Amino acid sequence: MGARLGSQRDTHPLWPLPGKGASSPRQPHSWRHRLLRAAQVLLAFVVVVTLVAGIFYWRLTATVTSYPGAHFNRGQNAVWLEHEWAGEPHTGADYDTLAQRLQREQVSYVFAHVGPLASDGTIPASRAPNAADLAAALHARMPNLHILAWIGQVEAAGGYPASESINLNLSMVRATIAQTAASFVRNLGFDGVHYDIEPILNNNPRFLDLLDATRAALPSGAILSISAEKWAPNAHIAEWLYANNKAGAWWTSYYYAAVAAHVDQMVAMLYNTGMLTPQLYQLTVQQETEHILEAARSAPHPPQVLIGLPTYTGDTTWFHDRAENIQTGLAGVVAGLNSNTDTDPFAGVAIYRYALTTDTDWSTYDSLWLGK
């Protein structure tokens, strides 16, 4: 009986015994098990990365208040005005239409293009023959409007030929630019000067020298305004970004504060960021707004800060209008202002530029910024 039972167990085992062929039937199951385990680990990794990214994004986009744009609008907005207004004659009706639009959109500052500068720092009178008429016409219609002479050119760091750029390393060029700027205020009725010289590299001391020379040349009470580069978290990132994008420089908080100490007004050019989606551009503008204001506040006498937003169109390496536009830009500015209870020295937004701003753009601006 015992022998037969033992024989039956040997012949018909109830389960595989170790060393008796147990491993062979389990091979497919073991392979599937390892595959399933790997998939579980990968899924867990994806979940963790997604969670961390979500927390990081939430931290970046988090705000401390939730006011609409109209809450931050102080009626001190600005617009860049094309060269044709200073370079060509216009009728009274033209000026009426322009003034009506500026009043309706609560624009207090106009940057009227009168340049560009010649390589020696001058602007020939023939380049802006209608500049004085423009200033007089707008002042007559809007006595409280500040009309600044928009003076610009490519700086030597941009890589252009010497005949097509200005070299701020040359003291004579800086002195000439300062006198050119002052002449628009002293002789042509402008309220100040708005420099748009690009690219100004991070920590460039010669730009500060130009600002000092200009301040000394301007009449008392004249406004010294600049177009400011985008903000970068540190000098290494600023250098890397410039090396990969010769068209634009980036400033650290340190240099932002240094420049802020020399001017009355800074207008940050928050376009041509290279962002591919509306969400990324909005987040970029939010972060830039928050950190630029923080840097400007650290100056002994903080200047006004305006945030420049685009209304032009295009699709290039560094600009995509599906991402960068007045709607996403304003959303980013509002989020940036809601990120801190202290919004000083924020003054308003600046539209780049007037002729390219459509009725649809103005309608978006009216809704998101003016609260109409």
C-alpha cells in the first residue's frame, strides 16, 4: 500500500517539486512578471515626475491675490509710435484720431520714434523733420501726455558693421548721443527721451555711463526712460541666453537694480522670448514681471516700471504670435502683479507697437486691462 502510494506520488505529483522540472513551466510566467514589474516601476516614475513637475508649476504660477487687470491699471500706460509720425507731415484730423485713441486707451506716455542714431551718435534733422509738429499737436490735444523721443540703434555687441551700429565703449559717441537726446527736449518740445539701444549686455558699465551723461545733458524735469532687456535668474544664464540669441540680451536682478538707479522709467521688453505655447509665455511674463519689480524696488529711488507687450505678428525662432500676444501677455502681467502684495514701482503696460495694434487687440486690452 505504501509502495503504491509512493509510486503514485512519483508518477502523478500534485505540484511541481524542486529539482523535478519545476523551473521549466515557470519560465514564461517569470518573464511576464519581470515585464509587469518594470512597467509598474516606470509608471511610478512617471507619476512621481509628473507630480513634482505639477508642484513646481503650481509654485511658479501661484499668486497671493486674484485681482483683475483693472485693479492694477493706473492710467499710466504707454505705446511705441512709428517713425512716420515724426518723419512725415500729418493733418489735424490725423492728430485728432491719434489723440482720441490715446485718451480712450488711457495712454500717458508716447515713445515717438525719431531715430535711428548714426554711428557717431547724431540724428540728422532730415530724419525726423516733423518731430516738433508732432509734439506740439499732441500736447495741444492732451496737455498731460508725456511725449518722449524714442532714440534707438543696434549696439556694437549685436555684431552689425560699425557703420550700422553704435559703440558705447567710445566716450565721444556717448557724449554725442546725450547731446542728441537733449536737443529733442530743449529744441523740439519733447518731455524726455526713451532709449532703445540693443543689445545691452548684462553688467555693461558703459550703458550706465551713457545714462549719467544723458541725465547731465537733459533739462531739469525731463524724463529719462529706457527699453530694458528681459530678466534672467543669474549671470551664467544671462550669458548662455545671449550666446544662443544674438538679437537680445538678458539682465540679472543686480544689473536691473543698477540701471534702475540711473533712470526715471524702465520699460521691460517682454517679447521675443521663444516660448512655444500660450501657457509658457504667460508663465514667463508672470515670472519676469514679479522679479523685475523686485529688482527695481531695491534701487535707492525706484523708477517707474512698465511692461512691454507685443501686438505684432509672426512666426520665427524667437517669436510665435500664437503664444506671444496681447491676451497672453496681459494675463501674465496680471498674474505677476498678483504674485506679491507690493506692486511698486509698477506703472502700467506698454504696447509694441501702435500701427500694428488692431481693433481686436485694443478690444482685448480694454477688456483685460481697462475693465471695459
